[in-house]
Amino acid sequence: MVRILKLLLFLFVAGFVALAGFAYLGDMAPQRTDVSQPVELNVGD
């Protein structure tokens, strides 16, 4: 029983460290591009 608790604790700590590392080191910035598209309006019809 103690082995399972140690394993769960280790997995929890490792997951938290991995999540924190990804949050600080991961580059999640979006790539921005300008999009221009003509729009046809049928106002007088």
C-alpha cells in the first residue's frame, strides 16, 4: 500500500513540475498574420 502511495505522490509531483516547466518555457505565442478579404454588399437590391 505504501508503494502505491509513493508512486502516486511521485507522479503528482512529476506532473506538476512538467506543467510548471511547460508554462514557463513553452512558447505558446500565436503567429499573427494580416488577412484582407473583399466583401460584396448587396444594399440596393
